[in-house]
Amino acid sequence: AIAGAATYAYFLRPIGAAGQPDFVVNNRESFVRLGWYVSPLGLASSVAGVGRALIGAGLANVPLLLVSLGETLLHLVDARVTPIHFWAFRRFHPVALPTIAVFAGVLIVYLANERRSLRALAYTLGGGLMAWSAVVSAPILSHREYAGAPAALSAFRAELDANAVALYEWRGESFRLALPLQHLLGLTGYLVPPKGTDDPRLVDLVRSQVERGRTVYWVSVGGERDGLRRRFEVEPVTTHAWQWPEWEGRTDRRPERLSALSIVFDVLRLQPIERERADRRMLEFLDVGERDESRLGEGFGPSTSLAGCASCRRLTGRAEIRLAEPSQVDLELSLGLAGGRQPNAPLARVAIGVNGRRLGSRTLSNDFRTYYFDLRGVQPGAPVVVSIETEPDGWSGPGIGVDWARLTAPG
């Protein structure tokens, strides 16, 4: 019965899992994925060891069997976890992996003691399992997950007021920031759900915190701030670009390689306003990659699609975008840009200029986000020519992604 259940879990239960949501696939393939960490031979040895332990079990062994096998089966049936290493691995670590080791050891001891002729097999099996564990563990033994993160987070917390409150966009990077900042460094935080900037309760929350003498910051991973400006005075404070080593988060095989976590985010100070203001007026929106040839200078690649954009262009070196001739002042330029590099490559940096005047440099997230530039010094009467130039850093892969350019004036 035990061998039959193991055969079902390893070979039959995963059938048809492809195409299902990740957590369903993780549950259906749970026994296979446990084998990523102990090897298929380790699984088979532990199953045989369970059978042997049950045959000779006395009352003294019942608590061990109930706890170890019960807890392991609980997570194999329904892990209830985001199926990304290390999140999924932590379900196995406290009980399941020691259980595998104990019952594989039961089999090895049984073989060694049962017959002298089986001792060589027992020693080979034990040595093979230990050698396999050493080989697959070697790449990660010297790895320190998120090395440098504690110092960066502590320095960031020190930049903010002692009584600060942080509001975070509802994004994966925000979850990674909010948890340690609140529980380790005492920064009170709230995650704002999608479209939450249109919710009147957000204004009430900010106003109540300000009235209590607290400073409210908006932590923006995506970069957009237009929705906020309808209801708040928005003051840019700082921008951070962090990159820390991270073991790859695969769901289709055992993670084996070093990757990196990159987070680029803006920090904005919020003050509620008495009356909702109109959105800024759109003077021009250029969708790069769509009927844009007359507006682009040399340096852009062909129209393509990248993660996060249906039509955009790559840029290597320097190129220009020609926008409308404004008749107003107090202009603002925003660009949709992405570094578009591999996770463990250095983050791309670009220098932005307008009409020959340098506006500054930005570090780009690998994913598309919005970058804002104040053009109040640009006088009307001439087209706005935007220059984008990648700063050299030794990267020889594909260029950055440019999705759109937007020019706005006060509403």
C-alpha cells in the first residue's frame, strides 16, 4: 500500500497539472518536488524505510510515526504556499526533510544489519545519498540571500521622519519592502490596493495621520503619481535603486543558479488638499513602436514587444524623440522606460536631456515604469526634443526599452 501510494504521488498525480495555476501544479507535483531536495533515490529509500519501520514498530515509535508522517503528508496533499523557492522549501524544511533522512536511515541500517552480503549495498546507498546532497548543496553554501539588504533598509529608514507612515503600491516589490521595514525597523506601513488612489478613504487616512503630527510618504514602485495629484500635494523626496543577490525562484525545477532582486522606487511626501484638482492636460502622447517613425531619431531598434508593453523599441547608445511645440510653460515630461536586462545584470542608467539641456540621470528598473521630469525651464515656441542616452557600464546585451513619451501641462 505504501509503495502504491508513493507510485501514485510521483508518477500519476502530476498528470494533467500542466496549464493549471501555480499552486495547483505545486500540490499535484508535491512528491516530485520533494525529490528535488532529496533525490528520487532518497524518496524511494525513505518509502522503503517507512515500510520497514511500520513492520517492526512498537508503541514507543508511534508518536514519531504519527508526527513525522502526518506532518509530511499534510504538506504533500496541500502545501498552501506560494510555490516559489524558498517559500515552498520552508514547508518541507522543519519536518519533511528530517523525516526523509530518518526513514532512509532506517532502511540503510536494516540492510547493513540484516545480512553481511547487503552491507556493501547499504554503505553504497548511504554514501550515494550523502554525495548527492553535497553536490546539489555546494553552489548555495556560500550564498547569502539579499546580502546588503539590512544596511540599505536601515539607511532608508533613517532618511524618513521618526514618526513616518509609509503607503505602498500593491506590487510584489512593495510586499518585500513593507514587511521588514515595519517589523524590524518600526516604519508603520499600509499597502494600498489597486485603484486605491481613487478611494476617499485614502484621503481620510492621510489626513488623520497628518493631523496627528505624522509625515506620510508614498512608496512608488511603478512610478505613476497622476492619480495621487488629484487629491494630494505630492513632493518628490528621493529615489532608490537596489539590487541584491537572490537565488533563482523557479517553479519548474530545483533552483540551481544565482539571480538578483532589483527594486527601483520613488519616495513622495503627501499632504491632503481641500478640493480635488483636475488632471494635468495632455499635450502629446507618443506610443513608441506605433506610427512613430517621423518622431524618432537614429539609435532606436525596430518595433518589438517586451514584457509589459505590446509595442516598444530598444535603444542602445543615444537617440532623440521629437515632441510637440508647446504654447505653455510649467511642462512635465514623463517616459515609460525599462532596463530590460537579465536579473543579475547591472541595472541600466540613462541620461535624459531636453533641447540640449541635461535634466539628469535615472537608474532603470528591469521592468517598465514611469519616470518624471520637470520642464518648467523650457520656453514655448519650439519643439521639445528629448534625448535619451544609455550610460556605459560594460553591458553588451540588448538595449533599454522605450514604451512611450508624454508631455503635459497644468489642467
